[in-house]
Amino acid sequence: MITIEWLYVLAGLAFAAYAVLSALDRNNAKRLGNAAFWGLMALSLLGGSWLGDLGNGLLVLGLAGLAGSGAMGRGDPPTTSDAEREAWSAKLGNRLFLPALVIPATALIGTLLYSYTPLAHYHLFQPKRETYILLGLGVLLALILIFAWLRPPASAPLQEGRRLIDSIGWAAVLPQMLAALGVVFAAAGVGNIVGEATRAAIPEGSVFLTVAVYALGMAAFTMVMGNAFAAFPVMASAIGVPLLIQGYGGDAAVIGAIGMLAGFCGTLMTPMAANFNLVPAALLELRDRNGVIRAQVATALPLLAVNIGLIYLFCFR
């Protein structure tokens, strides 16, 4: 049976290659910082199951220290020139996107075939991890297609991968860090603390004020965690369930759905949501790293106010 650990190994080998290539890149003044960061990521993926809680905790502190100290810098690996890319684009046109489309097609079609045909009876993949594994298989198939079709140098995929990962930098691993933060907050009982503070500060019977604190809290915790899905358990256990649903008889569906939308308003305004706000800026090579966030604030704040009104209007009909 192919398990999710196989995918971890595949990703870990890729990060290990980025670490080695970074260490050998003498044109990058911060090559050792890059090598150390991607090397720690490789260690986490390849050996995290054996490092234990203390080992993984120290590894995360190492990643945070390297990122926070400015030890990382963008490399400039030897990839194709602008002229070569323009020539390939003129020759092949939109067909250049075919390898990229192989990846989602493999994940989608493979999952459907595995789930709704007799293939499922062979137990080829770890249960509930089929799509992830097929996504990794799609990457391998796309690489095979590229080498058979375009015949690039053997190191091209790794060098291009390093160029991309260096452009994104430490923000590439922020979603994983924030997911772990959500678990830590829940285990620490942050929801109970917030709920007690809210009950002490808001007069009993102030429905609108409770709704406002709930929605603003969703946005604020999302800005801290970078993900509304991580913020929701905290605010639901603090205010959503005990006060709005059990206390005032609110509609749970409205509180959950529109509460998540309020959290997404926070997503628009935080660099912690790196995959939405920092990664695009890095890939587009914007001069202002927070340019995406600045452009979204004018939408996020009015939308948050609208969500507060919607919860109040539709939750207690």
C-alpha cells in the first residue's frame, strides 16, 4: 500500500536537492542560510516521524530563527534565458501548459476512478489520502512528459524549483506553521479564555454587540493565524456556540457560514496568509511585498461590516 509517507519522502528529497544546490550557489551571498533552511525542511519531511516532539520543536525553532534573522536570500540559478522562453512560447503556444494540466487531471480523474471503480478493492492507497498521493503521482507524470517532449537538461526541474522556492522564501512553509498554531491554541484553551473575557465585558442581552465581537474576533484571529479555518474553532467555542447559539438561540448555519466569511476578511489583510498575499507578490516580483494586502484592505473592511449586519439580520429571525 502506498501511504502519505511516500509523498513526504518525495517532497523531502526535493527540498534536500534545493538545499544542496543552494549551498553550491556561490553567486548567492546568503546561500548557506538558504541551504540550512531547506535542509531543515528536508529533515522534517524525511525524518519527522522519528525526531519526536522535542526534535521537531527544535527544528521549527531553527526554521523560525533562520527566517526571522534575514539569513535567507533569493538565488539566481542558471535556468533558461528570456530569449529562450520567448522562442519556446512562439513555437509551442498554449501547448506549454500541457505538463502543468497533467497534475490536476491525474489527481481528479485518478481519484474518481479509484473511488467509483473496482480499483478501490485492491487497497492501493492509504484510505482518505488517495487524492494527495495521486497529486504527487501527477507531478511525476508531468516531469516524465516534460523530459520526453522538451528534453531539458537533467537539472532543469530542480533548478527551476529552487528558483521558485527562493522567490517565495520562508512564506512557503507558513501554512503548515499556522495549522500547527491553530492546534496549539485549541489545546491551550484560548477559546475558553476569550469566551470568559467576552461575557465579562459585554452586558447580558446585547445581541448586536455579541455578534460584532464574534465577527471581529473571527477576522482578528484569522489575521493572527493566517487561516479562518484555524480561527473558527477558537471563536466558535468562545462566542459562537455558548453565547449566540445556546444563549440567544441563533441559527447555527448562519453563524458558521457568515462567521467564516468574516474570518476571510481578515485573510485579506494579513501577511500571515502568505499563500494568498505574500506568494503572489513574490512571484510577480512586486516592489512592495505587502502590495496585495494594501489593495485588499478597502474591500475587506466594508465586507466585514456587511457580514456583521448579515449575521444579526438572519441569525435571529
